[in-house]
Amino acid sequence: DDFVQIENIKYKSGLTTEFDISLSGDKLSSAEFPLPGANQIRNLKTALTALHSIKNKFKFTMTDVRTGLAQIKNNTGYSGRMEIVRNDPPVVVDVGHNPSAVESAIDTLRLHGYANVKWQVVFGVMADKNVGSILELLRPICKQLIATKANTQRAMDAGKIAELAGQAGIDDVVEISRVEDAMRFAFNESRPVLIIGSFYLAEQAFGFF
């Protein structure tokens, strides 16, 4: 662990990150990383530690590290985790579907400069999840919740989500069953939009853009 240092971390509003790396004494300044949040920094440190451990068999330069970080989405197909798909106002898609994942998403938004933003939340979730707890986590950042139903039999009905949202203390709730209609409604408001709750919802959301 001492062989890897990640310092001077800047969490940017575009949900990207910039930092300096020291790896076995080699330095890399202002590395651009297209993944947001503190969890990804911890994951990266683990990956760099593993890279250090095989450096005698796997030769690389710090330029290789910079390129790999910048291209990580293209090289891995990583998508749907705190991904910003539009700017001004921001539109964010996240596959978080349980309380811990949603809490991490909210923490990431705060880190990247959105601590005081109220979101138009498009929310669809599977019926077997702890929906009440998720909605309680979303309440403080929610300007309006749009309850919808992803296109799968496992999904909770929009009406049930709306009922639970009211019980969780979310005052402004709109029920729109079809995801495509929910997305159109959200964008008509010209507010920051957070689309969250399931992989199924994220997949349909990406098809909208």
C-alpha cells in the first residue's frame, strides 16, 4: 500500500476525477479518471497495488498508466454507475438498486459539487428490494420523484412506488408507468435529473438518448 499514493484529488462536476499518482517512486501528475467517487479511488489504489506487485514480469510506463485510466470505460465497457449523460442541467444515470448503493450514489453527487442540488428523480425498482429505505435516502435530494416501472415482471408497479414515496415523506410524487413517458416528463421540467433504481431502468434510459 505504501508503494501507491493517490493525492491532490479533484472531484469534478462532470463526474470525472483528477489526481496525482506516485507508484513505486514514479510520478504522474493531473491524471484524468472518468469514474466518479471515493469508492473508485479505493478500487484504483487496489488495482495499482496489484500492478506494482507484477512490475518485474509486466513492464509498463507511467504514460501507459495515464492512457489506461483515460480509456478505462472504452476498454471495460463500464457503464451505468454514476454516469452523466447530459449537461446543463445534468442528467445522471445510476444502476444503484439497494440502500447501500443508493447511499454511495448520493455521497458521490455531494463529492462532485452537487451537495445543494435538488433532483428530478426518475425511480423504478424491483419489487423484492428494500424500497422504503431507498426512498428515505432519496428524500433529502429529491425535488420531485417520478415513479415508473421498468419493462420486466420483477419491477414494482409505479403506483406502489408512489405510495411508498409518500410514506417516506416525499411530498411531490408523480406516477408515470412507462419509462419513456417518465423520461420525457422529467426533461420537460429543465431540472437536474437523476435516473436510479435498477439495471433494467438504466438500460431503458440509455435507449432514450
